[in-house]
Amino acid sequence: MSTPVKDNPAKSRYELDVDGKIVFANYRRNGSTLYIPYVEAPPSLRGTGAAGRLMEGVMAIARAEGLTVVPICSYAANWVHRHREHHDLLGR
């Protein structure tokens, strides 16, 4: 069973706990736009799909809150590019 993505507003990031290791996406909000400048996964979780699960959760949160998303980091931008079902959330 996967753990849901949680907002950590004190650190301005979304987090996903995977077996005690945190995958996170830093964010900055400006009105209804969510900017994602950085996504990080611990080395032991890279290649496991953990960052993808994090991004899926971030996009679900953005959709639920009526936000547009601007993926700045290359990982986030490439992930969104590959997942057309989320293109309607893209902002500028």
C-alpha cells in the first residue's frame, strides 16, 4: 500500500515517504500557479518509480486545488511531458 503525498508547507515541498526515505518536490506558489523547481529522490530510491509516484500525487493535489503547474526542473518537466493526462494543468 502506498503512502499518499503530503504537503509540508514549512519546507515548501510535497513529500512521499517510501520505507522511511523521503522523496520530495520543492514548490513555490504564486496565486493559483504552482512552480516545481526541484524534485529529489534518495539514491537508493532512484529508478524505483518513487519520484513518479510523487509527481502523480503532486498533480492530483494541483487538480483538486484548481492550480496550474509550471514544472521548472528537468525531471518534473519530462515527467509531465510523458503524462499527457496532466497537460491540462500546465501553466506558463
